[in-house]
Amino acid sequence: MNAAAIKGHETGVILKKEETAEKPAVKWGYKHNGYYLLKILFVTAGFLIAIITNIAFPQKAAVDIKDYIINAFGLSIKLTMNDAYIFVLVGLILLYVVTGLTAWNNKDKRKKYSKNAAFRFALGIALALWDIGGTKLQFFPQPFFPGPAQVIETYLADGAYVVQNTLYSLRLYAAGFSCGVLLGVGTGILIGWFPKVYYWVFPVLKITGVVPAVAWMPFALTLLPNSFSAAVFLIVICAWFQIAFLTAQGIQSTPKQSYEAARVLGSGQFGLIFHVAIPHAMPDIFTGICSANAMAFTTLVMSEMLGQPGGLGYYINQSKVWSAYYKVLAAIVIMAVLFSLINYLIGRVQKRALRWQEGVLKK
């Protein structure tokens, strides 16, 4: 065997040894399976403590615990407010366990789940303390701070009525906000692209946009045929200003070099608007939509409180008259869930529309 063959044989042996060598151990952190599993258990521990607290802690305060019959899937189930509360806690445990396991093979989701674990554990502990202070002992001021089980009792006692008012709010919000987005984006494009439109419309936008939408309510109720259309008008006005202003700003901030490059490639005015200006303005458009969403939701609730025949705001106003603050909190919980869900959906659309920003912008 010559020297070259011997050298090649030795090199092959070294490479085989390197291939068969054990991989370096994963550091203790979210990438480590044991660490991540402990994080999942840590999250569930908070809600387990809340369940144990509800079952084991004696009921000292005089709270009327009623039985409710729930008919579902052909079955009649008898529940108390504590049973429903425990059912919700078990649902949260299952939700976070499933979420954690589905993120097992995704590095980014594992990191996010591990980061949020402490807050979720604290949420379970907070529910346990709230249960003790609001229901078991009632050392919180009553009836303003009922316990979580009493809040959930609303869905047992007034479930159908709560669903009816929730659907009314969603219908009102969808009609007003969708029209506000279309009008705002359309107006913003016209203002940002055409100087004459900017000259005539932008001053009106600046003057009327800063006026709170609720201030227009007397005119809306007087001039429009019914209270529903008046509320839609207020939500449209509320969303229109933010979205139109930021859309126009995004259109006007498009670099001239982008237009010149598009013209060199043969693009006309239509192409410049829809293939250069609007894509460049997309981050500003979504910023306007997100900020307008919060203001539109506030306007929705206020308009329901002041003149609608239904909706969550109407339900809150009605419950407040009877000092049923557990129902008020139940409606607030639904509002928080709905608003978070709407924000999540907008965020998903934004992520899809602005996917070109991945790896470009700082997170």
C-alpha cells in the first residue's frame, strides 16, 4: 500500500469516527426536551391549584349556589356555578397542554411558549386568589367584585340572551368597521396620490377626524332612519380618520426611485398605484387598521349603551341598573375575548400581506 492510499485510509477512519461521535448535549433551555416538558407542567400547575382551591377551600360566605340544567347533544346535565368554573379551568389546562405539544417540533413556538409560561402560571394563581376573595370569603367589596364562578354563572343563567347580544354586537361591528376600512383606504389612496383631492379633502379629514365619533351621535340619531344605521355611521367615522390619514401618509412617502424604476419597466399610472404605492403603504395601512380597531370597538360599546336595542354594551347597561355586576364582568370577559380574536385575525392577515418583511425588520 503506497503513502497516498495509507493517508486516504487514515482520513476515512477519522471521518467515520467524527460521524459516529455523539452529538453535543443540548443546553438547558427551551430547546431541551426536559426543560420544555417542565414548562408545560408548570403552566398546568397554576390552573390545577385553582381547581384544588375551589374544591378544597370551604364556602364561608353566604352565596346562593343554584343548580342549572344544561341540555346539550340530547343530554340533560345538572351544573352549579362551581362545576362550570372547574370545567373552564380543565378546558384551559387542555388548551395549554395541546398548544405546548403541538409546538414541540417548532423552535420559535417552543421559545414563545416557554416565555409565556410564568404569566400563565400566575394567571392560575390569580384565579385561585380571586375565587377565595370573591366567592369563598367575599372579603372583596360586594357586589362589585364577584368571584370567577359567579361570573361564569351568567352564562348558565342568561346563556341564550348573552349569545343574542353578542351576535348583535358582532353584526354591528362588522357592518361599521368593514365600511370604515374600505372608505378609509380608498380615501387615503386618493388623498395620497392626487394633489387636487389632497387640497380639498385633507383639510376636512383633519378637522372632522379629531372630533370624537360619539360627539356626532345626536346628528346621527336625528338624520339616519334607525339606531342601528346611526351606530354604523359612528363606527365608520371613527375608523375612517385613522386609516385614511395613515394610508395617505404611506402613499406620499413612497420613494421616487421606485416610481422611476417602475416607469422604466413600462408601468402606467394604474400600475404605479397598485404595484408600487399601495404595497409600499401597506405597513402604514395596517397600522391604521389596528389603531382604528381599538377605537371602533370603544365606539361600538358606547353607542350600544346610549341607544341600541341590543349588544354587549346594552347588556352591561341593563345589568348595571339591577346591580348585577357579575353579569357586567361576564360581558366584559366576552368583549376581551372578541377583541383579542379580532386583533389576532388582523395580525394574521397583516403577516400574510407583509410576509416580505420577514428577515428584513427587527423583531
